[in-house]
Amino acid sequence: MSVSGVPIDDGRCFACGPENPSGLHLQFENLGEDGVRARTALAPQFQGWRGIAHGGIAISLLDEAMAHAAGYAGYRGVTASMSVRFRKPVPLGAPLVVRGRVTWKRGNVLGIEADVRDASGALLLRGEGHFVSRGSVGDAVDRRNPGA
């Protein structure tokens, strides 16, 4: 993608790209009106303090959930802003559930929320963001739209 062009998913995304050997390899499922969900466990290389994920990695989980929520809603969006509230440390090697959903759309701006929870459902962190649509999923032939 050029800075002003349509975002292209070439499979190398740090968070979800299958072609990125050092990435998180998140795989999201579409939950319809409830947004998207991924299940994961973070590997030791994503550590901040002992036994817990680095804060930037935890925020990456939210950012990716927001991007996939936009994608399943039909938009190729890029992050414009995000606010995050950490509730509990994100453990390494433990099952996590990452969710995101679009809450509103005005013009080419999407309001999106996301959260990360542990296996018991306890909230670990939550974020709200604004994404700017740079086109629809159908605007490019790539991993998100292979059939065009």
C-alpha cells in the first residue's frame, strides 16, 4: 500500500500474517453483528515483565481485533486513534480470547471497541478506537479478497 492508497493484505502482518515467522498468527472468526473473535496464547518471546505480555503486544491484540472487525464489516481501515485501559496483566502461555466489533460509522470513520479476556472470562484490557476507511474489502485482490 502506498501511504494514501488502499491497504493490501500480503500475509506479512505482524499480528495475523501467516507469512510472518515472528508474528502472533491470530486467526479471527466472524461472529456477525457481535464482531470478531480470536483465541490465542502468547509465546514467551512476547514477554514484558516476567510471565506477562509486553504492553505493546497486548495493545497489538486490540488493534488487530479492531482491524478485523472493520474488515468483516466490509471496510479496509487503518487506525486513527485508540485508547486502552489495562485491567489485569496479560499472562504468557495461557488461553486468551480477543474480540472486536464496530459500534458506529460516520462518513469514512468507524468507531470500534475490542477487549482481551482470559479463559475464565475476566477482562484483562479493553480499547476503543477510531479507524479511517481506505476503501472496501472488494477494492483489492489480496488475502482478504482472493476471489476478485
